[in-house]
Amino acid sequence: MDEQNSTTRWARVRSARDIGRFMRQARRRRGTSQAALADELGLTRQYVSEVESGVDNLYITRLFEMFDELGIDVRLAERGTGGGDDD
């Protein structure tokens, strides 16, 4: 994950692990527990944990294979942090 400095909160991601790491950092900065996030979204805490741990599934694996084949870079940015184009 090619993350910029701590003031610009964005990352170029290449895997489920990169997405999970970014999401965990964003959740922690927000001061939200996995259980609270899961409750807000109607999910289980275990599912949130799996996503944050970067557990691969066929969907995400194939998605990144298609991105790679098509030359697509994926960039995640927290809203309102100066890291996105829409800020």
C-alpha cells in the first residue's frame, strides 16, 4: 500500500490486505470499535475483522486481477482530509 504522509489520508491499493489496512486505520482514527461499526452497518464484528485483516475471497481476487489486466489503479481516500480530489 503506497500511503502518503499522515496528513493526507489516502492509499493506492493492490489487494484485499491493503483495503483492510486502510479501513482499520480510518476506523481507529474515527475512534470506532469493530463492534460499533458492525452494529452501524448491520454486520457482524467477525466480518469487519475479516475485512480489516485482508481475508481474500474470490470476488476481490478477481476484481484486482481485472484491475491489473486493464491497467487500473485503485486509490482510497478519507473524505475531508485533503487526500481526495473532491475536498
